[in-house]
Amino acid sequence: LYGYFAAVGGQDGQIDADELQRCLTQSGIAGAYKPFNLETCRLMISMLDRDMSGTLGFNEFKELWAVVNGWKQHFVSFDSDGSGTVDRQELEKALMTMGFRLSPQAVTAITKRYSTQGKIAFDDYIACCVKLRALTECFRRRDATQQGFVNFHYDDFIQCVMSI
């Protein structure tokens, strides 16, 4: 794993979105699916970029690798027809098993955002998972009573959403 990371990272021991894209492509983690697009790589970095540097160190990369592999296995298990995509119903089941309790309206909105003709490809599925995880973490940090309700100042809301 370090070999993939070191092959694209510079002397600083960090990789940016372009380097992450090359690293993931060279590693073959996407398998038979098309390589991750640059925006998905930016989202992946934002999910784990705790120091807000816009880059990942090797430890963050290892964590990302494990998370993406888990999501990949999940994607494969819910792609019931082997099409390389998931539809709305498959997505809803996948999200439920990951612990996301979303309304049908929320699942429809997610499907519209990430699908092409009602089908969500692997790259878009990963982007969706990254965004859901990051937004959920942002929400939970502010939901001190764990009641499912928070109050945001506008600036805090913008920082939360735009940092993803």
C-alpha cells in the first residue's frame, strides 16, 4: 500500500487530489469500474483531511483505503443484477445497512443527484458515501443531545457543507 502512496506523493509525504486519483487508478482499487474522477478524489480528501491542508498523509490514506474497500464490497453486494450500478431501491437498502435512516424523499434526492438515468455508478456511489459520512459526522458533532436536531449559525452551516 505504501508503494502506491510513495509512487505519487512528493517529498512532503502528502498527496493531493490529483495524486490521489493517480494512486487509486494505479492501485486498481476501482477494479472493473471506471477510475475515480477528480471531484470524488477531492471529496475523499475532505472527508479525512483533519488538518485542512487539502492533502492526505499516509495514515489518512490507509484509513481511506480501508473505507473505500468496505464501500466497494458493499456496492458489489447491492448491485443485484451485476450491472455495475445500483438503482434507487438498491441504494436505499445499502444506505439502511450502513445505518443511514433516511426518508424516501431524501433517498430520492440523493438518487437524482448521483444517478444517470436512475443508475448510480461506482464512482458516484463512493462520492455519495463520502458526502453522507462527512455530513453525518458534522451533524453529530453539533447534536449534543443525540435527538436528531441541531441549530446552525449560517456561517457554521456553510463551513460544514463547503468543507466537504
